Amino acid sequence: MSTLTELVAEHTRLSGLAVDHLQRVVAEWQLLADLSFADFMLWIPLTDIQGRPEENGAGPDGSRFLCVAQARPTTAPTAHPEDAVGSIVVEPEHATLRRAMIDQRICREEDPRWHHGVPVRRETIPVCRDGVVLAVLSRDTNLAVARVPSPLEIAYLGAAADLCQMIADGTFPAPDAAVDTQTNPRVGDGLIRLDTGGRVVFASPNALSAYHRMGHASDLVGAVLSSITRPLVRDPFDGAEVVKRIRASLDGRPSLRMEVEAGGAAMLLRALPLRPRGAPAGALVLVRDVTEVKRRDRALLTKDATIREIHHRVKNNLQTVAALLRLQSRRTPNVEARKALDESVRRVTSIALVHETLSMSVDERLPLDEVVDRVIPMMTDVAIAESRVVVRREGSFGVVNSALATPLVMVLTELVHNALAHAYEPGARGEVVLSVRRSAGWLDVVVSDDGRGLPKGFSLERSRGLGLQIVRTLVDSELDASLSMRPRKPKGTDAVLRVPLLRG
């Protein structure tokens, strides 16, 4: 399914600033849908306001409108269970869409329409910016469920009407209002309506409960919200900032969300100015209790710190083991034994590098390029006495999880070392290249050398070398990958490794 930006770019010639404004509307409209108890759809015209076909494909059969985005309410049954994004409607059947554009005002259908057996009442709201209509919002209410005009519903619908009028005025959302749809408080979290003097005229039950958790024992209605909030907030600077932001919203300036702690509870607050047709109408304050979320976040931070400390200690222990093996290697007169100990030092050090990187990571993922680029010089130093071979990397491994990192680094270390140790004569020059290509589901690595090539009758499965035995074990049991070795033209060998990134 195409995104809003893709559909607008394909079917209109709107500027980047205009598209940004539509994106801000869509970022805020879950608030509108919940306050309105209605579905919202965003429509763009496929002809201009005067009805002339544009170059984007509109025909001569009258105005047509394309739905580019859709939102459903969480407070009421939807009027559109189907996905309408990408659908096109014509003006005769949806005359209020065109009328809202031409008149630049909110229009309402006189009679409900029937949609999939459900009576639906539609209102259309022009989306304006700098006096220009960019698109049209439709607000479709499912009338099949009778609603009791409770104080909550009246307050919700009143706030929705003011915000919709501000969209038609071009004053909502404000250009400098950054919206975080994941963490911003929602209508169901808690809503407070203020009059122009900052007094509470309505507080939803969840908002009242949130303030009770903050330490306010009595009702909110009739109280000046900034006056009762400031003494509740633990940090006096945060308390002053809350007062500042509530007053700013009453003056017509939008507010970013703010997190405060009060009475042992953590709350997110956000204040929205209400100024339909430019006239002050108070403000909306959304409240969300995030106490449990903060507790879980602190627990996760503690867990992450513990895991990083474990990786750090494992790294230290592995470095100690490597140092002991290196010391033993220097004291061993037997050449074969010294070589075996040096190879063990290399393997242990490779694993230690992975744990060192993980000890500095905020999650169990690490940039593998960084680890490989630190392992390569270590392998070159081991082989420098026997040959003058350059090792380099082409492409990027990207970020991988820890379960994949350790065995993959071990396999790459063994394959590169195998090339350095067996592909070249002592003192020979050459080049070993790690070529990496990453796709959505696979990591393809080729370790190429320009050395003497594979010995006659070579079989990877029957090889008795310890390094290749380690590689086969890790490829099969840890990586669930495939490995093959083939001659390289004009000379040398390619070790081809294919690792799945999406494992069950």
C-alpha cells in the first residue's frame, strides 16, 4: 500500500511545505477521531477547484477525490471497516468534498448516507495553509449506535469542533509543533478542558484519577489547573515549566509534551490551544500516567547495565586466558606447540573483541564492521613473518545480533587465516579480500585470495585441519549457513559463505 507522501507526489503538484502540513494533520488526527467518535479520511482532489482537469490524469467527468490516509476512532464503532486508502470517489456522490474546498468552510450532509448497511453522517473540513486549501478531511460518524449526550461526550465533541475549525482556519497543527504519535498522551488517557482563564470546565475520569495519583485529593472542575499542578510536582523547576506551558497554550502557543513526577507517579502532560476562527476558547490538556512504563524502563536499564557488565567481565577473562597462552607460547621450545598456542591466542582474542563491543552496546546488537576491522590487522600480524599479504574488506556487514556475531567472527577469522597460512609461499605478495553483500534476509560473504589455489582432490567435508573443522561446526550448528570453497580465476580460491539473517 502506498504511503501518503507517495500518493500525494503521484497525483498532485503540492509543495514540500504543503505535504509537511498534511503529514502533521495525519499525525494529530487520532486525537480528532477519538474526540469526534468518528472516522477521518484525507482526500486530495484530482482536478483543481474550478473543475479543470490537471495533468495528473483527472478526466472530464467532474471532480474526483482520492483517499490518501484513514483513521478510525478508539472511542466508538468505525463507520469504515474496509481500507479506503487509494480509493477514488466522484463529486456527484460526494458533493460536500468539493463544496468544502470551494467555500473553504466546514460542510455537513443534511441526511445520513447508508454505507454497508450502516447509517453514516459525513462532515467535510477543508485543510488550509496560508489561505490555500490543500485537501479535505471527511468526518464520518457511525449512527447505528445510539449515544447518550453525557458531559464527557459533550466535552469531547466541543473540543473536536474547535480543533476541526482550526484545521479549516489553517492554525492547527502549528508548523513548529513536533508530534510523537508513539508517546504523546491520547484522549483515553485523560483529558482536561480549560476555559480562557485556565480554570477546569471538564475533566475526564482518567484525568481525575491521574491527578489523584499525583496527590490532588479533591475535584478538578472549577480549579485553576496551573495553580494546583505546580505544588504537586516534585521538581520545582518542572513545576514552573508546567505552569509556563499551560499559560502558553491559553495564549495560543502549542506545547510539547512534558514528563513530570509527583506523588510517586510519573505523568506525561501536553497542552493544546483552542482558538477557532482566531478567538480564544481555552485549551485542552492531555494527561497520561506512565508510572508503570517508567518502572519497566528502569528495570530494563538495570538489566542492560548488568548484561553489559557481564560482557565486560567475559572480555577481561578471555584477555587473561589469551595472555596466559601467549606466555606459555614464548616458553615452549617445540615449534608445532608454539604455533598451536598462537592460533589459540588468535581465536580467544577474536571472541574477546566481540564481547568488548557488546559491553559498549545499548542492546544485544553490534556493528560487525568495527569488530572485523579490528580482527584483520591481528591476523595480518600473525602471517607477516611468512608472507607479505594485504587483507582488506569490501562492502558492509551492518549491525547484527549477538547470537550471530560471535560464531560469524570466528568463521571469518578462520577463513582469512586459512588463506594467509596455506595460499601463499613464504615471502610471497598477495591480497585477501572479504567481499560482503547484505540483503534483507541474507548476508553473503566471499573470502578471496590470489594464491596457489586448492590442492588436488581437496574436499571441505573431508578436511582434517582444525581451523576448517571449527568452521564446519559453527556454520552448521550456530549459523545455520552454507559454505563452499571453489577455484578462483585466474588463480586463487573463493570461500563462499551465505548466512540467513532471519532465523526462527
